Amino acid sequence: MADANYIFLLSLSVILLGFILKKLKIISEDNGKVIVKIIFNVTLPSLILNVLSSVVFDVTLLLLPMIPLMFSSIVLIVCYFVFRSHPKDIKSMIFMTVIGFNMGNFAYPLIESIWGEAGLRYIVFFDIGNALVIFIVIGFIASFYSEKQAIEGNETVYKTTFLRVVKSPPLIAVFIALIVNLSGLTIPLFIQDFLDILSRANMALTLLSLGIFLNFRFEKTEWKTIGKILVIRYSFGLMAGLFLFFILPFPLLYRTIVLISLILPMAMGTILFAVEYGHDEKIAGMIGNITLIISFVMMWIIILIIGVI
């Protein structure tokens, strides 16, 4: 395990560089969107293929994709009963933002820097379930509460959601890597080196993109809704994470990754769904920025505490 303080300070420096470049108008958020597309379609799938295709398969890994699915189900059930009398637009925003975690643009570079491939093998499997939550559950919620559903009809909306899932490059990379791994196939050396080069670009690009999209201009009018969302995300996430950390009979790193994963920032995909289906993208963006800061600090503290256990 690398020095956590050094890694977090280094990562924070790259994030700040992205933020400064945006403030100096050298890079704009439009440029950041291009970088995110490169991450989503090139560097992140390459990283997943590189790690997952050679990882030593363990039956305990099968639990990891189930955790975000079960966690999201419980949180949504609680939220449904607590907020069922709230207006439709507030309910939809709460349901969309209390679940789903930012793995590719936040957790992957930090986990890789601190624990290397040993940590990535766990986070990748957790992200399989997380991806299903984002692209299926959040996508369904966004479409169900959208005005587009009334205009376009259920069939069109559900077809769009299904196509988004099956065409997701990171998810495709996961299944290709699992097939290669379980079948015992060997990736040619040239392709391995090619993927390795692209994988190494992932950390720099993801941290820069976080800085580019970082925004400290928050509106005060929606703080009541945002406060509820933050309380739900972090109280449920921390309780579930600590519960699993202490009861799971698995290695310390496995349990640490589970704990960290459940307090990660809101998924970037939620903002994309908010834009596409006409929800309040401003609130979604604010929650994304706030959770980014909170999760960065919490993750740093948790790793430091666990490091001395």
C-alpha cells in the first residue's frame, strides 16, 4: 500500500490544476466533456480489460456486484415511503441522486494509486453492479418521471434505456474481460501493451476532468432538497459500509474497498440522465460537486484510520 497522504495530495494537485486551467480559461467545461468521452470510451474500458482479464478469479468476488444492487434497493424502498407525498419533481430528483456511485471518474485512479491491481480487482467487480444501478435503475427512474414518457411512450423510453446499457463501453469491457479470463485465453502481447498505455492515461484524465467540472457557486434555493439527499446518501452509505466492514469474513482490503465504495460521490451518469430527460440538472450538478468534496475527505480519513488498525 502506497503512502495515502502522498497519493491524496498528488491527486488533489491534479484536480486543482484542472480547476485552475478552467478559471484561466485555458480549458472550458466543453473541453472537459470531450475528456470525459475519451475516459468513458477509451481509457476506462482499457483499464478494465487490462486488470480484469488477468485477475485471479475468486468466488468471494461474486458478492461485490450484489452489494450496490441490494444497497440501492433498500435505499429506494425507504425513500419511497418517506417521500411519497412530495411533489413529483422533488421525488424524482431524490430517487435519482441517492443511489449510484462515481467509480470511473473518482474511485479508479485513487484506488489504483494506493493499492494497484490488488485494489482494482475489487472495485471493478463492485462497479459491475453499480453500472447496472446507474444505467438501468436510475435510467428507468429518470424516464418514468420524465415528460418524455408521456410524449414518446413507454416502449421508446425503455428501448433507449436498454440500448444505453448494452452499448456502454465500460460494461462491454467487463464482459469481454470476464470471457477472456474464465476461458483461459491469453491476450497477445501487443494488445496488452496497447491497453497498458491507454490505461496509464486514465488517472491523469479523470483527475483533470474532476477539476474542470468542480464548481463552488451553489444556489441557496434548493438546499432543503439537497440536504435531504446528502443525509440519505452518506448516512445509509456509511452505516452499510461499516456494517459490512465488520461482519464480512474477507481480507482487510476487500472490506475496505466495500466501505469506501459506499461513500463515493454521486454518479456522473445521473447528471446525463437529468439533462436527457428534462429533470433539474442544476441540482444534480450541485449534488455532484458537493459529494465530490465530501467523499474525497471521507475517503482520505477512512484510509488513514484503517491504515493504523
